[in-house]
Amino acid sequence: DGIHLFGIRYWDDILNLWAGRLERPLRVSYDPRDLSRVFLHAPDGAFWPIRYADLRRPPITLGEHRQARAALRERGRALVNEQLLFETVEQQRAMVDEATKRTKSARRQAERRERGLGAVQHVTARETDIREGGEADEFIDWNKVPIFPVEEWS
């Protein structure tokens, strides 16, 4: 039936060579950053990559897998099948993507507001200093600034 690891089934035709013919089990390794394949240590010392049995499944990390299992446990699901696991991972990814978009948007709005209000506060503070008898060396008399002709395009 293949290799079952973390509730996910892996399969490759190379497994037919050893299925039921070896005296000891084969060792399997995995990369926690990408569970889409595991590595089988063959009896001859070679490493064989074994992919998901269902190749339509997206790559997931071990962290995503654990979060999905925890979320399913919170919902009262003790037994989890592979389909439900991947659906939960996709839902969690969608939630994170939406939150990231909202966060970026909120951060940009706050930055624009700070930039705009900061400039206004800076000018207001200078005018207050001048009115209160502060130094006016940076004061600009806008009546003396020449007006240049402007070409309007529409």
C-alpha cells in the first residue's frame, strides 16, 4: 500500500521491489520543510525519493501539518483522513493570506497617515515657535516667493 507517514500515503513503483521481500524494515527520512516527498534508504545504500500517492496534493510543511491536526482536534475530530488534513491546510493558508493582505493594507494606511500628519505637525510647530518669539531664521515670507507660469495638461 506504500509508506504511511503523518497520516499521508506515499507511493512509488520502486516499492514493489522490496514489498514483503526484506527481513528488516527500511528506514525513511523526511524534510520537515516539505512533506511532499520522503526519502527511502534502500538496502543497497541508495536514497529514493517517494512522492505523495496523490500527486495533486500541494507541498506542506510539518508545522502546517501539526497546526491542521491541532485545529481538527479543537473541532472534535479525533480521526483525521488525508483529504480532511489537506483541506484544513488550504483553509489555514487562505486565512493567513487574507490576514496578510489586511495587515499590509493597515500598515500602509498608518504609514501614510503618519507621514501626512507628521508633516503638518512639523509646520504647525514651527509656526507656533515663531509666534511665541522663537527664532524666525527658517521663516519664509510666502508673499515674496515669485509665482511661475504653469502649463496644465488634462
